[in-house]
Amino acid sequence: MVEANDLEIAFNALIIKKTVYDTLWRYYDGDHILKYSTERLQEVFGTKLAKFVENWCAVVVDTAWERLELLGFDVGTNIPAKARLAELWKVTEMDLDARTVHLSALVTGEAFVLVWPDSEDNIQAYYNDARLCYIRYDEENPRKKKWAAKWWRTDGGRYRLNLYYPDGIKYFTTEQMKQLPSAHGAFKPTEEAEAPNPYEQIPVFHFRRSRRAITSELTTSILSMQDATDKLLTDLMITAEFGAFPQRFIISSADVTDLKNAPNEIWGIPAGDGVSQAAQVGQLAAAQLDNYVSGIAHVIGAVSSISRTPRHFFFGSTGQLSGEALIALEAPLNKKCERYTAGFGNTWQRVAAFMLRLDGTTVNPEEISVIWSPVETVQPRTTSEIRKIDVEAGIPLKTAVHRAGWTEAEIEQMDKDRAEEAASSSASLARALMEQQREFDQAATTEEGEGEEEEGS
């Protein structure tokens, strides 16, 4: 079941990932490493703590991340499976962890979800940090998982590492240590050693931003642009500290130490002696900070183009954009997010199917539909107008709202509300007709009585 070098491969891969992903998370969190200005900052401000950053990495990631909202699942006509899946989704708190999964996939390029029953056979599903997991794929079939690995540090100071295979699980541990082990040989089989896998499926699910390679949303180009922004901002602050205010000077042979620079202060400067240079007062021009501001704006524009993030997310909007303008500006971003929902959705189907399988229900992943919130910015008026045009063109209202991202529950509620409204309208119409008929009968009776009285007289 286990090849001799699987443990070594897993260990080396996890060590490399930790170093790279630590850096990516630091950039996303705004804890940037200043590459060009650290010594100058310490020299100017007298402390190593001085740091000036504008965290555009978070803007690039969050702009896409906020559009990846998983609403739930649909299992077609299998109503019991759909209801049970919705219950499991809530119980395991995957409805909350799903957002973290998407964030990790954007920042590091990948994320992991592990699904497995606990000691009491309760189904557990939870997000795993990409620095803790690794999946090895078949060289011949890159879609087939050969095995998966997960490591973590226990409260007791030991490091644990599990290897997951289709037919079993291998358990390894280290002695107590204060830092990461330096070699895979530190891991030894635990007393339990291994356990069978009755489901013949690796329970670690891999979310990848790109199938071609594991790449972050924060590409090398964007990281270098972030470094350049921090450099320009640091230079701006240093220049503002020393050269943003006009500097005045006095050339005089007399003592000028008592002169004060303050509002409404009048300087009395003695004239020169006629031999040496005459007394002179002047002012040096202030440093131009606009050069740094325009440089930062140029770099941010490059980040916008490289990441397909619309410029108004960086600079704000100077006016109110129409729905059509937003559609045009955000089209590249929306296309990118649609690719993500398609890729992530495929893995979510497999997660949902495996959760149902552990619960005793067999459903093929292809039978499960993943429901996402629309990735584009929603303009209620524009959306309503488009829906109205679709219905007038002959598209059923149910189809139109389903395309707009409505869930099956929302559509069912709409049908229920329409039925109640129709019943209420019918009842109101019937009451109105009865009232009108009653008034008509009453008027006819009154006219008939008046006619009889006239005949009698």
C-alpha cells in the first residue's frame, strides 16, 4: 500500500509549501517585507518599527473572493438527498468554511477539505490550511489521486503526519520538539500504525485555482508591483519628513540666533558691513510630492491590468456608474470568477457526494448542482428590466429567475406566493361581484315596490 519514498516526498513538498505560502499570506495580510527601504527608514526615523505600506494585494484577492458565494446544492428530484445534504452542510459548518476554502485557493493557489467520520461515526468535514496538506497525482492520469498527506503539530509538541490511500490510512508521529523536524526520518509509525479505508476513496479534496499549475492570484508580477508601491510610499514619507515644507535661510555676519520663525514675527536683520557679503534672506523650494503620487498611481494601474481588477476598486469612482458601464468594466473580472466557480464547483460536487455516501446515500457527483450567487455586480433596476424583457420575449418567468441565480426554495416560495395572491384576488373579485349583485337586487326590489304603490294609488 505504501511506497518507501511516499513519506519523504510528502515531507519535502510540505516543507517547500510552508515557506512559499507563509510569504503569500503575509502579503495578503499587509505584513509586507520592505525590500528596498528598511535601512533608510531606520536611519531617518531611528527605529526598525517604521513601515509604510498600501496593501493592494488584499484588494486584488478580495475583489474576486467576495464574488465567490456558494449558496447551496440541488440534487434534482431526489428531495430526501437534497434535504439531508443541506442538513450535513450546516452541521459540519461547511457553510462557513467554504468561504475560507475559496480565500485560501486564491491566496495560495489551492485549498483542501477533509471529510471523514469521527470515532462516534459522526460525519466531519472541515477546511485544511494549504500549508498542511499535499496530494500526489498519478503520473499517467493527472486527474487520479494516488495518495494524500496531512501534517500538524499537537498540543503535546509532537508532529503528526497521515498518509491517505484508497485502501487505508498510515499514521506517523515524531518525538516532542520545539520546531519543525529537519528530515522525514523524524517521523515514525504510531502504535496504531494504519487503519483500513472501507470507502476506497481518498477523503482529501483538492481545490485548485488553476489546473495547469498551482499558482496564486498574487502572481510574481503583482508582488513586485506591491514592493514598488511600498518603496514609493516610503520615499514619499521620508521626503515629506524632511523636504515637504519650505526651508528658509539667512546669510548675515550678525548674530541671528535670537530670530524666531513664528506667525506675526518680524525679523530685524542688521545690514552688512559693506565689505563682506550683504545680508540676505531666502527660501528653498519644497520637494514635489506629486512625483511619488503619480508613480504610485502608475503602479496601481499596472496591478489593475495584470490582475483584471477594475480600476474603480483601487481609485474609487468619481461618479455614479450605470449598469451597462459596470457590466463593461467588470467583464474581465466576472469571466475570471466564472472560471473559478466552475473549477471549484466540480470539487464541491465530489465533497457533497462523499458526505452523502458516508451518510448511507449514494449519489453521483454529476447529479449534484452547485448553486452560486451571481458573480456580477447586481443593479436591481437593470436586473428587473432584463428579466421583464426576457419574459416579454417568451421566456418563462421560472427560467428567467433561475438564470438570475434564484434557489429552488426561492422559486417554490414565489409559486406559493403567487398562488396565494391569485386565490386572494379571486376571493376579492367574488366578494365584489356578490356585493354588486346584492346592490343590483336591492335596487330592483326598491323599484318594484315603488311601482306597486303607484298602481295602488
